[in-house]
Amino acid sequence: MGDPAVMAPTRGAIKDSPAEKAGVKAGDLILKIGDVVSADMSTDEAVQLIRGKAGTKVTLTLSRAGVAAPVVITITRATID
């Protein structure tokens, strides 16, 4: 199996994006999207699961440096300009 940390924001979340507002930080590693483990997922697959209709929610389980337990964040999707 691959590394459970498939992807990480490299430059931080987009300013005022739903991810930034929900507390996603640069360097966070995505472990799960909803109930789906991201270990062997491509970036495109992850993006498809994270994106959705504005106003709906998606839950990310993250690994964050310096935090022992996984961080669970729920993002309310929105249209990003």
C-alpha cells in the first residue's frame, strides 16, 4: 500500500477559500475524504471527491505536523473565483 498522505497543499489554501475558512493549513496531509481512504488515490480522484455543489459539505481527515491525532475538518463547498 502507498503512503496514506497522498497529497498536501504546497502553497497553502487559496485566500478566503472554503478550505482556508475551515482551517486547512499548508502541509496538512489528506488521509481520508469522507469515508474514503486516500492512500492509493490520484490527485484527480481526490479532487473529484472534494469538489461538489456549492453549499454541500465534505469532511477531510488530515494529518498535521505536531498533532498526534488526526484532524477532522468539514468544509462547506463554494464557488471559487
